Amino acid sequence: MQSMHHIAMSADSASSATILALVLASFLYLRGWRRLQENPVNPILGWQLTSFLLGMFLVWGALASPLVGYDHELLTVHMIQHLLLMTFAPPLILMSEPLLAFWRGLPRLGRVALGPLFRLRFVQQFGRMISRPALCWTVSTLTLMGWHVPSVFTLGMHSEVWHTVEQATFLAAGFLFWWPVVQAWPSDSIGPKWSTILYLFLATLPCDILSGFLVFSDRVAYPLFFTVPRRFGFSVLQDQQCAAALMWTCITVVYLVPAAVISTKLLGPQTTNRHGLIPSRPDAAGSRIDSQSLGVV
């Protein structure tokens, strides 16, 4: 099994690959955004472009910034990475209509090749299945709790491969969790529902249990941190308590924001709006994945 020191030394190559992927994704998004500005009926608004770029920046912060150099030495830094990947970056990216922009940003040949695939019935059924709130909640909860089991956490810290899997699953689970809340294209939801508020409330419970245990426990849950240099004067137990308090506070506040927005919309004048968190705007023909929206024009 690889040492944590060896994993840290290999971070540069992983960071370079991450930066390249983020740059390519941003280029594709910007290309699609510019093309959509030519369509006055359904553009992606300027604030959504900013939201996407901010989300990309947070992913970079978690995976390729100087912060990465401390993730094997401080649980607090490790927790910041998890929060960026699962709690902050995904909703910002989803609010920017990324799939719509990516689709419009693809070269004509790419849309010709992929259009028939996305129109297949089983592909659309699979998309609807993985966006069901119950499944999204379950996957995100299992991801959060599973990777914080001491033996699994230690595996991720000692193995470069498993550490990469850990980060990828946090990001993927974050997108799944926020999908029913943001309702990005090609979701065909007609607006926010009271059930979304319940969904957000239930999502805080696993976090409350995990963070409460780590904050109030007088035992170190992850002894591997005894073997690495201490930073900033934190003891291992203090580091654990700080990380847990950060998770508890951030998730509670972040989940409260969309719950408040949705509550305000539901209690206020009713307007037709496809998106739970995005302000009303005209909807062009082709907001779903169908033969028209997957055209190559």
C-alpha cells in the first residue's frame, strides 16, 4: 500500500489533469453560452455564466489548488474539500444550465453522433430514474457516511486510486443530490414543491449525526493523523472537532438557503417556472431532450 507521502508527491500530475479537464469544460460551456446568446428566446443569463465559472473555480480549489497539499495532514482541510465538491460547487454549476450549454457547445459532428443516442427510450428512462429524489438522497447519504467510516477513510488516505475514487464520488453524489432541488435542463419539473423542503431537511440529519459525533467525542476517530506533522498548532482532536463543526455549520446554512427561497416562492404569487431556484425566464421550445432539442441546427 502506498504511503501518504507518496500520494502527496503525485498530486502535481493529478492537479494538472484536473486543470486540463476544467479548462476544456469551461471552453465548451463558453462556446455553448455564446451560441445561445444568438437565440433571444432562451439564452443562458449572465449570472448563470458567473455561477458556472465560480463552480469550476471551487472544484479547482478542492482538487488542484495549494489546499491539496494539506489534505493528508489536516482533517479540516479534507473536510473543506468534501464541502466544496459536494455542497458548494454542484448547485452553482447546475444553476448555470450546464447540459444545455454543453450541448450547444458541441461541434455539429458531435451533436449528429450523440443526438440519436440521447433520443433512445432506455437512455431517457435511465435519466429519469437516477434523478428521482429518493435515489439522489440515498446515494448522497451513503457517500457521506460511507467515506467517513474510519476503515474506509483510512483506505482513501493511503491509496492514491481510492483517494481519487473518493473525490469523484463526492462530486458525483453532489450533482445527484442537488439535481431535484435545482431542476436543471432537461428536467421537466414545473416548479418548486413542498417536498423539496422536506428533502433538504432530511438531508441534514445524517450530517447532524456524523458531525455531532465527531464534535462531542473525546476520542480521535482517525488515528492516522497521529502519524503526520501537525499544522497551525492544532492537536488531532482539535482538528477533528474543527472539521466536524465546519461541516455542521456549512451544510445547515447552505441547505437553509434554497429551502427559504422555495418557501418564499410557494407562499408568494404563483408563477409558472420550470426551475426551483432559477428566476423565471422564457422557455424555448426544446427544453427537454427530444428530437427538436437534440437537433443539430
